[in-house]
Amino acid sequence: MKMKDKFLSELEQLKRISQKRDLTEVEQAEQPWLYKSGKRLLNLASNNYLGLAGHERLKKAACVATETYGCGSTASRLIVGNHPAYRLAEEALVKWKGSEAGLIFNSGYTANIGIISSLIGRDGIVFSDKLNHASIVDGIVISRAEHQRYRHNDLDHLEALLQKAPLEKNKLIVTDAVFSMDGDLADLKGLVEVKERYNAILMVDEAHSSGIFGPQGQGYVHLLGLEDQVEVQMGTFSKALGCFGAYVVGKRWLIDYLINKARSFIYTTALPSGILASITEAITLVQEGSSRRETLREHSRFFRQELARLGFHLCGSETQIVPILVGSNEQTVLFSEKLQEMGIAAIPVRPPTVPENQARIRFTIMATHQRQDLADAVARIAQVGRELGVIQ
Ligand code: PMP
């Protein structure tokens, strides 16, 4: 069979099992209501948790910087791409996080693959929660380290794996703070205790917790007061902060090491100044007050409680990410289509993003939603859930 025919038959197979993805254009996805094929839908699908992506101050900051410095950064940071907007953003980042040093990466994906593959190599072992994000998994694959997956949030299992590991090997434990497809939280206190007993380094991915937890939105690590114990704190600017890009904060040695070793940092063109200026503004904004965070927390609690009361299985969600388990791919796609007909945008999440037979609808809440819109959505979700036999 020709290569092209193999690809085509794979696509056919994905279609048969309701796993083929297609791109559809979406307008105003930064708003609580978006437009898809001209239809207005309640946006329960974006990671713009605090509603900052459309914020006037972020847009203004990006425009001013673009006018001043232009669109492209012209080279990687180690060549001539390290323009002043980086210094301002990294200074704001370090101050916000109260850390010794910090570094901005082009995205969460490139941060994870770069950090993991530079901190650990062929002779090391990475212990990774089974539900960690794909970018963490890819970082481990690139690192060529031994990959030990522990059962989700199961520290006894992690410890059993650590006990078997040779003493002299470098060990990295890595976890999401908020798990992106289940919306539950990692046991960070427990992980710190375990990593200290086994002389391992701990890396936490705060993609879905930065901006959301902690007194000034610094993240879940800060909420628990663990900032001095977690060696590698990574997070993104692309979700609650409403911008683009990612960061890592930690000790000076860590940042110097990454500047010298992280290939996804070294061999890529620097971010444009407009993005960096919006990051600086977003960091300022999340520190200014906690009302958006509180509204998000209250909205999320309401939405979770209502769906749980109706009998949906919420996959352990404790946050603004609220999945409902459906099961088969076909039912999940149908569920999402019916919601769309009823004016709700919510994505079906299927394997390989989640385990087989655990396809689900993933709802995400925004601080800028109206409570009544969420209540109306719950009623429509219940109707579809009953129609499809997901709930009684
Ligand atoms: N880590 C986690 C836990 C994520 O959910 C994501 C994005 N979905 C990433 C990393 C990647 O971040 P980015 O989208 O900025 O590349």
C-alpha cells in the first residue's frame, strides 16, 4: 500500500470510531458567548477562565508594544530576539511568584518538552501521574529517560515505584496541579513529602491553576505554601491569564541551566513584543484583586453541585474544569452535537486524550459567565443527559 493510502485509511478508521477531528471556525471565543457557523452559543469550552483574553488593558498593551517594536522578534533570544519586553515580563513574573528567577517559553507545550528533556536524560527516571498532560508525556519521550507512570494521584503506587528505583539514578517526579481533563487536584503536599524521602526533584505544571489559586493568583503551589519545596514550577499564560506563552520559575541554577540546555527554548524564534507586553499587563491585573477568582470559584461550585445532583459522574472535578463522563465516543459526540443545537458550545473529549471508554464532555467555566446562563445550561444538559440515558 502507498504511504498516502495508509494515511487515508487511518483517517477512515478514525471516522468509523467517531474519533476524527475537524477544524471549525469560531468567532469571539474569548467571550462568554461565541459564534460558530453564525450560531450564538454559550461558551463552555474555553480556557479563558478569568475572561482576560478580551480585556481592554491587555489589548492596549499588545498594540502599544507592537507599534513600538514591530511584529516579529527577528531571532531566538540567544541571538538578537531578547528585546526589552522580555525583561519587563520576566521581572513581573518573578515578583509575582516571589521566586529567585524565571524564564518565559513560547508555549506550555514547548516549556514542558524543553524542561523535562534538559533536566533528565537516558540515565534518569521520570515518575509521572497517569493523567498528566500530553506535553509532559512528550517531554519524557524526548528525554529518553525511563518512564514510570504511577496511578492517578496514588502516592502509595508512586512510592512503591521509587523504592524499586536504583539509588544512584536521577529522579524527577512530575504532575499537573489541576488535571486538564478531570479537573481534580494533585496531592502536592503528599508529593513534596515523597520526593524529599527519595531525593527526587518535583516539577508541577500549573497550566490550569495559575491566576486561579493563591492570594494573588500565583497558583496552587502558593496556595499550599509549597513554593520553596517545589523545584520546578511551570505554568502557562495562555489560559487564565488570557495571553499566550508559558513560564518556569525556580532557583537561579535552574533557569541558567534551562537557558543553556532546553532545546525548545534555544532553537526557536523569540515571542513578539506584543504578546510579552500583554503578559506583563495580565500579571499586573491578576494581582489587583481577587473578585474574578472568587466569582469563578462560586460559578464553578454551583455548576458542579447542580450537575452532580442530577446524577452525572464528574470525574472527581474540584475546579473550573467540569467534565461529565459519557463513555462511548459515539454517545459523547452526539451529546455535544445536541448541546450545540440547544445553544451550548462544549467539546467532546475522546481517546487518546482520555482512556478508552471514558469519553466525556468537558465544560469549562469563566468568571464572566452570568449565573442565570449557567443555570439555563444545566437544565439543557440535564435534558440531553436524560434523552441519551446518561442520567435517569
Ligand atoms: N500543560 C497542561 C496541563 C495543559 O493543559 C496544556 C494546554 N492544554 C499545556 C501544558 C500546554 O500549554 P500551551 O497550550 O500553552 O502550549
